[in-house]
Amino acid sequence: MPPPVLACAIVLAALVIRSAVAELRNPGEARRQWGFVTNKVPAAAGSAAVLVMVVAIAAAGLDWGNLAWAVLAGLLIAFITDQLTDPN
């Protein structure tokens, strides 16, 4: 596995473990944390960010191992967008 993909997998695993610990402490918390995946506005923002980064990676001729970071960044952008648009 290329180093960028491995590093990205470690970061994603840490986020999943964080959600699991939050779920153990407060049932239903993981569903609230990962609810941005089904929310249209954050999903669109994250997808747009991934698209821009993939085009930039291709244009710069960078290693496609960086694609994993682009997808993780899009996921985090979707999460932040959901937090900013959440009415609660």
C-alpha cells in the first residue's frame, strides 16, 4: 500500500474509533456525527471539493496515491459544512 494511502487510512480509522467511543458514551451520537453523509448540502460540498482536488492532482501530474487524501478532505469538508448548516 502506498504511504499516502496508508496515512489516510490511519486518519480515517482514528475518526471511526472516535465515533465508536462517542457512541459508547452517548448512544445515538455516531448517527448524529455521520449524518452529514445523507444530507444533500454537505455531500454536494464534499463532492465538489473532491472534484476540484482530483482535477488539480491530474493537472499537476502528482501521484495518484494523493487521491486518498483528496477523498478524505472532501469527507471532512462535508462534515464541517454539515456542522455549519446544522440548525441545532
